[in-house]
Amino acid sequence: MRYTSPPNQQSYYEQVWQLVRQVPYGKVVTYGQIAQLLPPPIDVELAAYKALSPRWVGDAMAACPKDVPWQRVINAQGQISERSGAQRQRQLLEEEGIIFVKDKVDLKQYQWQGPGHADEPRQATLF
DNA sequence: CGCTTGACCGGAA
DNA sequence: ATTCCGGCCAAGC
């Protein structure tokens, strides 16, 4: 497996945590989504950033402070990333009203749209 | 000092 | 649908 780290790891991690703190109850975000919402650090090529940043976010979550709703961060497949503690994460999300189907959540329904964006449940089907 | 081991993702095969 | 690959680091034994 390949790895990298952001130039200023501590600073990057704090930006990640700050963003995750804004995720509302009952919503989820993906690692890649958080990475996308953050500005690429200077000295990091855009292509490299796109390829590596989701894992930086994962690294940040592995070290996140207690006041961060870490359970609301899942992977781009709508699943909880494999590790010890995954079961606890699922439990917390289910307590927030999130439904799992075949170990996956419906991102269309639960994914947070980002800061400054109203997160009303969209009326999808209307015919 | 030298391994080993990671909360990822999108595109290609 | 499923598997494979590139990206090319750093903290903990």
C-alpha cells in the first residue's frame, strides 16, 4: 500500500477536524469529500492532492480529538471502513437514525452537502 | 537503525 | 459486479 502525508500534517489534521465538527447529526460525509472541501496545501500538486488526500483525512480521523463526531465519516462506497471499532461506528450512526442496507448507507439520502448548504431532505420523487 | 502497518479513491482491466 | 493499481509517508515497535 502506498502512503504520503501532507506537508504540515498537524495543520491539515486540524482543518479536517474543524470541518467534521460541522457535520450535522444524522448526516455523513466521505473521506474524499472532506479532502475536496479543503484547500490543497501549498507545494502539493493538484493531481497528487486528489490522489492522496482522502487517506490524509483517514489518518486525521485515526487521531481525532474527542469533540469530533468521527462516526459521521465513512468511505465513498457508503460503507464503514474496515477496522476495529467499525461496529461501534455503525451503532452510533444507527442511533442517529441512519439505516444500513447490506452494510451500506444511501449517500444520496444521508450525505452532508457541505458548509453553507441547506441540508433539507430533498423531495426526490415527484411525479 | 530497519521493518510493519495503516479510518482512501477513481479509473482501468 | 469485482479486482487491481498508483499515489511514493511517518509513527511505533
